[in-house]
Amino acid sequence: MVNRNAGSGTRTLIDQILDGLRPAGYAMQVRSHNAVAAAIEQQRADWGVAIAPVAEMYDLGFLPIQAEQFDLVVPGSRRERPALVALAALLQDPEVRLRLADLGFSSPATQSL
């Protein structure tokens, strides 16, 4: 196993699934989904938990565990900052949305920034 770093959302999920078990490799911690895939590709581990787009980039097998939701949180007082206005426009752009969908992201009903 290659594990994720303590404090990451993925590590929380892993610990819930393992329910106290500590398989071989549990102590090998990496800081990203890419690092999980690299460890597997380099045969330093047989398995780990990562997101589907990263597994696909490394041509690894993938078994979904659960859907994951990401939320963008922005203080209302900062909504009109140029960077956030630009980000909101990008997230509404049909081409960007298609590219995100190609990467495995779906978009539920959203509120605008």
C-alpha cells in the first residue's frame, strides 16, 4: 500500500475504510494523488487510493470507492475581485465545463460566485 498524508481528505477516507487495520505500506505516506500513482507505477506499492483522472493518466486500474464533492468557498466581500470574477467566468464557459467533464468532474446545481 501507499498511503496519503495525515490530514488529507483521502487519508480520512482510507482510515474509515480500514477501520483500524494497518496493511503493509500503511506508514508510506505521500502528499498527492499523483504521488500515489507514481509509487504504484514505479512498483514501490501495489495499491493506493487516488482519483480516477490520475489513475487514467498513469494507465492504472481503478475501482471507484465513493463520489467526492469539492466546494469552492469565497467570502461574499471578495466576490468582485478580478481573479474571482475571472474564475466564475471560466467555470461557466462551456469549453471549460467540457474539459472538466473529460477529467471526470461533474457539476451539480451551482450557485454563482
